[in-house]
Amino acid sequence: MSVPQLNDEPRGEEILAVFDTAFGELLAADPAAFRVKFRKMAASAFAFYRGTACLFYNDLDSDKRGGPYLDERTSRVWIHGDLHAENFGTYMDSTGRLIFNVNDFDEAYVGPFTWDLKRFSASIALIGYAKALSDDQITELVKVYAAAYRERIHALATGAKSDEVPPFTLDTAEGPLLDALRDARSLTRFSLLDSMTEIRDFERRFAPGGGSIELDAATRYKVLAAFDGYLETLPETSLTRPDSYRVKDVVGRRGIGIGSAGLPSYNILLEGHSDALENDVVIYIKQAQTPAVSRHITDPAIRDYFQHEGHRTVLSQRALQQHADPWLGWTELDGSGQLVAEVSPYAVDLDWGDIDDPEEIAAVVADLGRATATMHGAADDQSGESLVPFSTERAIDAAIAADEDGFADLLVSFAHDYGARARTDHQIFVDLFRNGRIPGL
């Protein structure tokens, strides 16, 4: 039986080359995890897009030499790096409030603010296409996102009071965002612990199975040594009760999700803020990855600012997320930078499955535009002041003000063009994968 030829052989080779750079080492170490990752990516054009930030920035590379709305400052702000429509959800901040905002900062870096907006806009084009929206409806959604972002950035830049630009909470959110927050509120720490642990000899321990891997003595020692290093990275405002950090158990895990394939990780069970068993805390130590953006930002001052990828991820999250997880920190293990954070009982992702009405989609997209602006506006307040030593919201506001009319048009044009490209690339990828064209698989 003959193998069908790809419609775009040069593009297929380009995709393979980008994959080799981004995934080659991890794929060689754990091909099984990448078979799972790639099958998830094969399910839809949007799933493919989610898993290929590396390809997106390879295609966007020409923007690094300039572009509309980019100058010396707006090309050097904290950005999320993988801002798509499904990277939003709930978290409990360090003050105990449930917040809906951007999540998953593994790809965060310092770069042009428009890259976040373009990546999000293209994701809306893909979601709109999957929901059979017309090109005109997709255009309107991107314009809604651009207008909401513009409005919020301007409010932040002109010194609006915090009660005029509040975060999305149980008191301020509406629609699907409020639904996600209410779902998060219904979750409990006990339920999370019950799903991962058991009581043995009057103490809580990780339960066998469920993806956990028992560690040998040497590995356990290395993980605990890394944990000790992590404790030194926590801010002084973190937990103050010494027993909170007492380790009860450690297990290994291996990531198989779209974003974490092949990355070794570990779960650590801690005492928490009291002796009660229902207040125990699970944190994870995960090898941090090289962000796709960083391969296309050549400024050595940015690259050299970070000790390693774990350090970069934490500084980025602290910069972009107000009142971040108090357990958030970094460490090193086997010479690689590690991200450390809590396995949160209160994390609920925005579910697009039932958001089908165009008016409801538009309302959600507007809220996500405001959330994006809030994230960019927070980025000079919390971390890395010497790296981004200016008001990002004022710099962005001034850049957009120079050409108000072209701002939405830029994002609309990009959304349609790159949405179409991603749909074509998805088909090319599926053919590469199912015909055994991806080396190592």
C-alpha cells in the first residue's frame, strides 16, 4: 500500500525541524510520553496549536526585528508566552481569594507584548472555526478582545483606582468565569488529598498507583536535597509555621500532558498549616522547560538574568500573577532547573465546551481581553524590576495610542491568517505522525 504524499512537503520538513529543536532531547528520553502527547495534538487543530508554541514563534520570528506597536520598551515586557483561549482558569491567591485569570506560566518570558495578543487572537479564530462561526463573527470576536484589552490597559495606565479595575472574583465575575469560580469554591483540599493519598499508621501517605512511582533511596535523597534548596527561594511573606514544611512522603511522576510530555516530576506531601490531616499540602517539583519564545529573543541581558528555567518560570509567574501561590519557588535537581508549586485543590480551567452562543462567547472574550491587560499591567510591580524597569501599561498604552485604528485590524488579520495556517499544519502533522515520519517515534 502506497503512503500518500503530503500536500506541503517543505512545510512538513520545517515542522519536523522545529519539533527536533524543541522536543528532540525529551522525545529521545521518553518516546512513549510523546506518542501520548502527539495523539492528543492530533485530535483537533486547536489541540495541535496548544502543543506547538515552538512552531508559532518560529513563524513569528520576523517580528523580532520590529513591527507595529513595538519599540524599545514594548518589545521588552513580561509576556505569558503561550496565551491561548484555554490557558485561563481559577486559582486561590496568597490572600485566600479565589481569582479567575491567566494560568500556566511555563512559557513565560520577556518579549514583545503583541506576541501574546497574536497568539490569543489566532486561538479565537481556531475556536470560532470549530464552532462553525463565520469569518465575520470571528473578526468581531477579535475586535471585542482588542477593544477590551485596549480599554483596560488605558485604565491602568491612567491610574484608575483598584476598585475601578477589580480582578475577576466571586463578587465581580459573570457568566462562564463565575461558573468556573463557583466550581472551584465547591472543591476541597480533603477531596484532593483523598484522591492522591491514604492514612497509614495514623499518618497520611501517598497511595500506590494512580501514576505515582515509588522512589529508590538515592533518588529520594536527591529530591529531598532539592526540596531543601527550594525552601531558600520562598519569599519571607510565605508560610511562617516551621512544621508546615515537614515532609511526610515523596513519590515520582512522569508528565504525559500536551505541555509536560517526558518531563520528570515529583510530588511531596507536607504537613501544612496545622497538625490536622485534612490540612496537608501536596507540592510538585517539575523540570522546567526552555520557553519557545526564548529561542527568538537574542538579548543577552534577558537570557543571563535567569539562573535556570525554574528560576525564570517563578520570576515570570510572580511578575504576571498578582499574589501568586505562596508555595511557588524553584530549585535544582540533577543539574536542571525545577519549578516548585502547590498541587492546588482550587484549580478549574475555563471550559469552552458549552460556550456556544455568539453573544456569550463575545462576553467571555471581552473578559479575557481585560484579564490579559491586567496581567501585562501587573508585570512591572512584582518581580524583576531591573529587567523591566518601567511601567509596562503606560508603555503599551502610549504605543497603541499612536495608531488606535490599526490595533484591532492588526490582530484580526493575524488571527485569520494564522488560524488558516494552523488548520493546514494540523493536517500535515497528522500525516507525518500516522505515516511514521516523526523521528524517534
